Amino acid sequence: MESTYYNPADLKKFGKIGDWNKELADKFFDYYGKVFEEGTLTAREKSLIALAVAHTIQCPYCIDAYTGDGLQRGITKEEMMEALHVAAAIRGGASLVHGVQMMNKYNKLSM
């Protein structure tokens, strides 16, 4: 068995987060459930968005959960990979645009 920092079995324990503060956990899970209900966006679209965001925030639990959820909703591996590339492009762009701050600071300090 591969050893990782994150224990994949812990994902199944997520609901136990309320053991130490039921009131806040209940509010979170109510909100979470509402967010993923069908609305203007389909549950399938929301699952794909969640998968892309999971990669952006680098949450292995979310990546596992929304890869499985996406498969159940008929999301193809090509759609998943394209969503991942969208997330990577946004993340890369966000890093690069902060270069303007560096350039501004450099120009100010080097005058």
C-alpha cells in the first residue's frame, strides 16, 4: 500500500467533523447540500466546477470525491482533464498577474 500524508479513508470520516461542534457542522452541511442542488447550473456542471476548484486548492480528498462524483454523473475523462487545464490556466495567470506588483515595487525601489 502506498503511504501518503493524506489518508484516503479519512474522506469517509468527513461527517464526523460535527462531533466536536454539531451546530456549526450542521450549518455547513446544510449550506453545502443547498449549493450542490440542481439550480441554474446542473449537478453535473457543479461537479465539474468542484473538481477544477479541488485541483486549484490542491485538496486530495476533494479530488477523489469529485472524480468519483463526476464519473457517476457521466463526466468523461476528457472533460475532467479540460476542466483541470482551465483551473491550471487561471492559477498560472493569477500567479503571473502578481508580477505586476513585483514590477511596480522594483521600479519604486530602484529609482
